[in-house]
Amino acid sequence: MLTIPYLRDHSEEAIQRLAIKNFDQIDLIHEIISLDDERKTIQQSNDETLAEANRLSKQIGSLYKSGKSEEAGQLKIRNAGLKEQAKQLNERLAEIKSLIYDKLIEIPNTPHLSVPHGHTPADNEIVAEGGSMPQLPANALPHWDLITKYDIIDFEWGNKVTGAGFPFYKGKGARLQRALINFFLDQADSAGYTEVQPPLLVNEDSAYGTGQLPDKEGQMYAIGLDNLFLIPTAEVPVTNIYRDMILSENDLPYKNVAYSNCFRREAGSWGKHVRGLNRLHQFDKVEIVQISTPETSYQTLEEMRTHVAGLLEQLELPYRIVKLCGGDMSFASALTYDFEVFSAAQKMWLEVSSVSNFESFQANRMKLRIRDKNGSIRLAHTLNGSALALPRIVAALLENNQTDEGIRIPKALQSYTGYETIK
């Protein structure tokens, strides 16, 4: 959530930067500033009314002590009127604060100045590439045929038990999942991240804190009876650990890694690009989260980007890194790098990770602050990234490593899988 002082003092800058995200509801900014002016006026009136009421209360007490009961009674009537006025002012103040908050949460984060203009993924900027393209046999199959051939993932079981988009992993497929999870967690541990195992359900405050609500309400699974939400990513519970906290700058950065199931409704998804493992309603993911100072957050973002690239290199997957344009960025992000791997049998790039800096946007929503060495308090910066999401990694691994003898497992994973080939 953007701060009112920023919108007030840098309104033209905010409007220009929000235009990069194709946000054109400029009236919202002016409405917020106008409402905040009204809030200040009412707050001043309320303070003056309460001060006068307190002054009269002391005067009434003195009059009673002096035996001037009639004069004290008249002031008491006047004082009662002041208290009623203060009550009404407080009620209006609460209404205005609620209105301001409701309008503030409709405004996305301002993008970093380096974010390219654009509307669709076609406008994203490729900033790096790595790995080598595989040479597949002439009879190469897409992963949805490979999983049937080697009997490692079962979509029919999932469809029977739950519905489309909830597959069962079995045999060497289940072991491959577990191997990838442990590999990603071990790599994060070596990079200094502290592992946490988060709950899979969060409350409304947590969903608002990281920006999933109200922006992505239709994409989340809601447990209506208890007003809880299944997490779309471990980012939500892990970042919210620090909600309503003041952290010492000396202790930063905070670095956490978490494995979790993730749940997304993906309403309206259809077509070849969502076939097989390309898009699921439930999937596994390892997430890295950092809390940093504003001065170091972009250095931290580059560190996280390097970490994810290192995972893909160890998995021997061809990849590219793209800087998202304004129209393709999330509501809360200031700058996002997407990692895509090339799926050779499908002949298409598959997104497997997003690494983002949210600057102070989430921190302002969560009231996550830091105290510097001088005792001053300010908002922290939050960052997160997928390291990594499993389904499309599995799809690319299966397709890119298929041979006439079976599916080869990258060397970095073999100690985790306990096998070198799926036959």
C-alpha cells in the first residue's frame, strides 16, 4: 500500500509511474488527498473540542469546591455538549479513515523506474539467458505422454478424487518431487536462509498484508465458514510472520525459505499452454523471502536472482530471465524478474519462478517497520521468489532429458532421487 505522504508530496511522480502499470484511475489519488485534508481538519477540531472539555472539567471541579454549584451546573451542561460534539467528530473521523484505506488498497505499487512500458508478456525484456538447448530424439514426446508411458503421474486418479488440476504423483514421480523439494531446500539453507514450515491456511489480515486481497480474491480458495484462505504461495504466511513488528536494522536481512503446497483456482484457464503440468490448481513450491532495508533491497533482489539462476544451471535446464513490463507485473510488485525454462518437446518457454521486490508496499500494509541505529522508525522492504515451483520444472526435466533408454536425471539430483534414469 502506498503511503499518503508519498501520494501527497509526489503525486505527479506517482501518476507517471503508475501509468507504466497502465493504471489510469488518477481520481483515486486526488480523492485520497482530499479525504486526508478533511481528516486533518476534523482531527484538529476534535483535539480542540476535547481540550476545551478538559479545561471546563477542571473549572467545574474548582467551582464545586468554591460552593458555586449553579455556575458549575451551567458549565456541566456546556461540557456535555462538547463531549457529544467530540463523539460525532470521532465517528466521522473513523468513517474517513475507513474510506481512505478502502481507496488506498485499490492503488497498485508504483513500479521501479527501470520497468519497461508494455501491456502483455510480449513486451517483457529478456535480460539474461543460460544453459544449452537439448537435442531430442525424433520420437520425442511431450511430458503428458511421458508421464503415462512411465506411469509416474496420474491425472485420472486426481480427477476422480478431487477434480481437474489435482494430480497424483506416484512411484519415481513422487520420489522426483521429493528430491526436487529437498534439493531446493538444501540449496537455500547453504545460501543462509532459515527454513520454516508454514500453515497452508491464512486469515484475511494476512491475505491483505501481502496484497492477495482484494486484487486476487477470485483466484484464491476460500474457506467461508472460518473466513480463511488456502495459500496461493508460501510468500503469504512467511512474510506475515513479521506483520505488526518493529525489527532492529542490525538484525537485517531476515532470510526464510519454506516448502508448501500452493492452491490457485486459475479461473478461466484453458488451451494447450495449460495442458498436463503446465497449470495446476494444487502444486508444490519452495519459496524464498527476505526482509531488508530500503538501501539494500535491490542488491538483495540481484542476490536472489543469482540464487535462482544457480538452481536452473545445476538442473541443466536452458533458461532465460525476463524483466516484466508494467502491464504484466503483479499488483504489489515494484520490479519482477521471471525465470522461464525451455520445454523442448512443447517448443515453448515455461515460467518457473518470479523474483520480486515489493519495496515498502507490503510493509506498509502489514505495519512492518525497522528501527535504525539512531532510533528512527521507518518501513522495511520485502522481497520473495520461487526457488522453485515444481510442476513446470518437472515438465521440462522429463521432456528435455528423454532418451531411447529412458529419462535421464540431472547429476545434481541423483543423490536425492536414488536413481539415474526413469525407465
